[in-house]
Amino acid sequence: MEIWINPRCSKCRSALSLLDAERAGYTVRRYLDDPPTTEELEDVLARLGLEPWDITRTGESVAAELGMKDWPRDAASRSRWVKALADHPILIQRPIITADDGTAVIGRSEEAVRSLLT
């Protein structure tokens, strides 16, 4: 199991605390220091069953600078979104947890994190 975190994020710290309490084995990836590639993002999106705009933190200042609120959310624009996430990892929703069985969740709630533990 791997968890993408920003250590300053309270949701990330909560997810780590829960994983520790459940004695789950995991690897931490500080995705701001070790940004995912576009290929890794495509893999995670497939695991999540989501589109890149679904995991984009559009409230970040860089999203405003890029004008992302006006970007189309369609198949033709998908690669543009993925590239923006790879180039600006602060835009990626967190924490993202990928399990060894191929599943993944955005672990912003206790229920989401626990769904990977059962």
C-alpha cells in the first residue's frame, strides 16, 4: 500500500494515524517532493475510476493562475489536465492511497481509508 501525502495536511495525518492504529503496512510518498509522472497519474485515475478534474484542487492559487475553472472537462482536454497535475502536484487531491490489490481511494474520510483495510 502506498499513500500520497502532504505532511501539512490534516486529512493526510488522520489517514496515517488510522493506518498506524490498524497496523497496516504502507509506504509514504510525499508527492510534493516526489511528484507522480503522467503515467502514474493515469494509473491512479484508472484505479480510482475518476477523471483528472475529479482529483484537482481547483481552489489552489496555481489553478486560478492557469485558468482551470474555464478548462473543458472532456476527453479531448483530459491530457491537459493530467499534465497540469504532473507539473503542479499541489493541485492533486490528498491523500491518495493505492492498495496492492489494484484498488485506490482518496482517503479524506475514515470510511474511505477503512475501505482498503477490509
